Amino acid sequence: MKILYLKTEDPAISHLNYNDFLHDTLLIGLRNNYGNDVIDYPGAWYMYPEERKKKVGNSREKFWGNLFTLYDSLEKYNSIDREDIKNKINKNFFDLIVYGSMRGQNIFLEEAVNSKSKIIFVDTSDDGYIDNTKINKGLYFKRELYNSIKNVYPIHFAIPKKKIVPSVNLKAENILSPMIPGRMKTYIYEKENEYYNMYQNSIFSLTYRKTGWDCLRHYEILANGSIPMFIKLEDCPTTCLTNLPKEKLLEIFNLYSKIFRHFNPFEIYKKRFRDFEKFYYYLINIYKKLPEPVIFIEKNPQINEYRNYLLEFTKNNLTSEKLAEYVINTSKTFFY
């Protein structure tokens, strides 16, 4: 299968950052599944470590996520044939043309629409906006899909298979991971292995909706054998985070959210998640300490069962390769 994978430079954000997590993780999955038959154009150079070094050296400026997780997966940038793309579109060379990040002015759109290639649009933005001008031109995937819309399909982040730990750490040192989303002073990790070790050494890790429901952090937590404690997950629309085991995560949260009573709400909650009840329980537990993690696990042995379940679920369902498989299978149903 010949796939042209196009990235649009969205003028609203491209001057701020090169990378786009959803575009990038889907490209990894497609490339791992279909090899060099997937042509990224004009070339996601920042995803190839050798090419990135040529362009920006060791700089991490203009990159989301400190270049963790997704940015050591592709190799041999110049082995991809990116020549004469417009002419190839006109000659129907590609089976699929994927706009992997479609906001902004889509290159070769007129040529793509007039070709016999099947077109896929991926809206990676974290708002709820739907571009109705694209729905009738191809298959439309939307990350933050808040309602069921005809011919619009949900899509989500994922994690490269090689980033998932083989087993959970049974000797975790933290009940709750020390990195708190949105609390910048806890963002102290300069190296990926240090960041991952933090999650591997934590039984639970805090996460929640930011601008959008989906977030690469959810998958990084799961891939490292920690349990996401997802605040307000019950409010998530059924058309968002369709790949996550939401019922299981809600079950776990309801069982173990009492651990938060031992943590200062000013330290672990953003303002919108604070309320009087959280401060009240914190104050009455201020002199009570949670037991050491090993004791906590001994008293709650089912926690490791949950951790093992979630890790296996991640291996089987949440990889970049599975994401690519989902997109291709959906396209087969949609177009044929």
C-alpha cells in the first residue's frame, strides 16, 4: 500500500512548535506497519534524530514534550523518496493520501481531490471544531470529538510499542508520582529515562483534562506500569478517549482516590479541581501519613492486579501500530 503522509503547517501554531503528537505517533505506526511505502512530505525531519541534529543541533526549543517518547523512532530520513510528489498524485500513484495534521492550508488538496487516491483527514487540534468543508472530501478523524457526527470518526494518541515496559515495577517507591500536571516546579526531568523511571517508581500518577481530554501523558503513565488517576474522567464524552479502558480507570479512581486526602490540594490540584471538601479532608489527615508503598500494596494486593491488567491492555490496544491499524481498517470500511 502506497501512502502519502502530509503535514500542514498551521499558521496558528507552527511558529511556536514543530511537532504535533498525534501526527507524529500515527506516522510512527504507519511506518512500522508499512515501511518506506509511507512517504512523509514535505518531511517530518524533526522525527529523525540524525536529521534533527543537522537542523537544530541539540536544541529543544520549539518542541512540545522535551522530545520524549516519539522522537527516536524513525531512521534514514533520506531513504524516503519525496521527489515529484505532485506529479505522482496526478498519476494516482498513492492508494491513500493522509493529511496527518490538517489545520491550515492543505498542500496538494486540489490534486488529491481530483485523483483516484483515497483521502484521510486527521484533525489533531484540541478544540471541538469540525471543518465541514473536508467531510465530503474523504475520511475525517477528529481527536476531540464531543458529539457523534455522521462520517466523523474519533482518533486518539498512542505510544510506540518499544516504549512500553515489559512488566510493572513491584518495588515502587512512591504511592503518587511526584510530577503533578500543570505544576511547573515538578517538571524537573531533562532525560527521558529519568521521566520514565519516575512513573515506573510510582503506583499511581495524576492526570486530567487540559485543553482537550486526550493527552500523551495518559499513555506514558500506562506504558510505564503506573495507574492513571484521572480526575473527572466521568465527564468525558463517549466519543473522546474511545481507546482507553475508561470503566476500569473509573473503578480504580473510586476505590483509591482517598489517597489524595493526604496531599495538599494547593500542591496537587489546579484551581478548577479544588473545593472545600478536599481541604477539609487534607486538614483532618495532615498528621496521618500514608504507609510505605510496600505496606500499601500488602494491604491492597489487588492494586498490582490492576497495574498488570492496564499494562497488558496498553500493549494490546494503545500502541502507535494499533493506531495505524485502526485508521487503515476504518478507511477500508469507509471507502469500500
